[in-house]
Amino acid sequence: MIVTLIVICEAGFWVLLAAGLSLRYLARKPRAGAAVLLLEPVLELVLLIATAVDLRGGATADWKHGLAAVYIGYSAGLGHATLTWVDQRFAHRFAGGPPPVKPPRYGAARTVHEWKVAGQWVLAATVALALLQAAVWYVGGSGDTSSLRAWQGKMLLVIGINLVIALSYTIWPRRARN
């Protein structure tokens, strides 16, 4: 059930995104488009509640519950960036908007960009870590939480990798070729 709900939430995200941007740019109804886009967090709330109900109902905490936490974390940390990325391309393609903004390629600007991206991933992983820990506490000592703990290790790895990437741009900034 949880995996199906994750797939539904992901499909729902893209449906709401397409509907919201279509209303904003094609129908020229920016308020209605914004209202549709603001419905997106409801999907994560439904997933969170369904996961909690599943665990409370006696389900063994496994990879599916961890994946739900990671999905919600990704949406929290990178959902806005994803929406902005798609919005720029949609506006350019269908509404005569300016070309999408490309990330800087060199120097300090690139370093700042990499730290911003790392921050988004750290936020996503931190939200997932918090949800996973809440699930561990929710299940309590009577249940097996090893799968949730394994997901926590993966989220710490995500944080570490992103910090190393951003730090590498700080220590060895990319330079323009002459």
C-alpha cells in the first residue's frame, strides 16, 4: 500500500505541477495556478498520515516506510527547486518567458551555487532523518526498526556526499578555460 501511495504522490506531484503551470501561463490565471500548486504539500501529508496509520496498525517497519520518509524529505528540501526549474522552462516554452537561468559555470558564483544545492540536499536528508527517527520512536522498542535505521545511514551518506562536493568547489574552484 505504501509503495502504491508513493507512486500516486509522485504522479500527483507532476499532475498538479502541469495543471498549476497550465493555469498560470496558458489560461492566464496565475492565482488559480498558484492555488493548484499549493495543493502539492497535501500529497506529502496524506503519505505521512498513511505511513503512520500503517505502522500503528501493526505493519513491520520496512524499506517502504523508510522510502516514504525519504520521499517526503526530498519534497521538502528539493520540491521548490524542482518547481522553479520546471516553471522557468514552461514559461519559456509556452508563455514567451526568458530562457531558463543556467547555473554559473566558474569561480565563486559556481561555488555559491554548489553550496546552495548542497543545502537543499542537506535539508531533504535532515527532514528524512527526522521522520525516520520519529518512526523509530513511533514503533517503539517492541518492533524491528533496522530498516529505518538503514535509511538513516543512507541519509547521512547523502549529506556527506553533498558536503564533499560543495567543499571541493570551495577548495578547487572551477576556472574558465583560456
